[in-house]
Amino acid sequence: MTIHPDHTRGVRGPFTPPGPEAKVFVISVAAELSGLHPQTLRTYDRLGLVSPGRTTGGGRRYSLHDIELLRDVAQLTAEGLGLEGVKRVLHLEHQVFALQQRVAALQAELADAELRMATTPNLPVPVSAAAQQVVLWRRRR
């Protein structure tokens, strides 16, 4: 059977690999990729350190992000941190990431506002503190 390069099946487009959040790895593959025992993964799930997806049959499915998280947990525990400490560190890292995103959004909003102010006519002119004057701006009617 010969398949021609211009042959397409149905109306589907080209293959797009799943992203890092896609829950695609079964527990045995996730354990191998993370270097941990499958029972350890079950324990981490039970403690809420990692939250894999679930199939309709109840099987766990891990994403690339989950596997990176498992590696972080393994590193922190290898350095002597207890599981409650690991949980706290992960929570704080999540908060830091969320705050960094918020700061970036606020910086973009500020830059946009400064650009709009710079291009808007009839705004009051800033006065230097050395001038020791107050300038009132009134719109003429």
C-alpha cells in the first residue's frame, strides 16, 4: 500500500503535539521519567504535592509539568526537606510566579498609560520642585 504525500485523512489538520500541561503519561512512565517509584507518586498525589489527571477508570495521567514538579519534590526531599516543607516551598513558588505575572501586567499597563499621556494634548505640564510654583490649568470655554 502506497500513501501519497498529498493524501490527508478526513478534515483533520497537521499533528500538533500536546503542550506541557496535557495529562498524557501513565504512572509507570511518569515514575521512570521522574526517577521515583510509582508508589511514591501515589503518596505525593494523596498528600496534594502533585495533582495528576484521572481517566474515567480512575487511572492517573501526568503531564510534563507534573513530571518537572515531581523532580523538584525529589530534589527538595533529597536536600533534607520534609514533605510538609516541600508543600510550603511549592506553594510559595506558585505565589511568587503569580506575583511576577501580576507585576509584568501592571508594568505593561503603566507603560501604555504613560504612552497615552505623552500623546494626549492639553495635559498639565509637570513643574520641577526647584521652581516652587504651582501652575493651574483651566480649560477655556
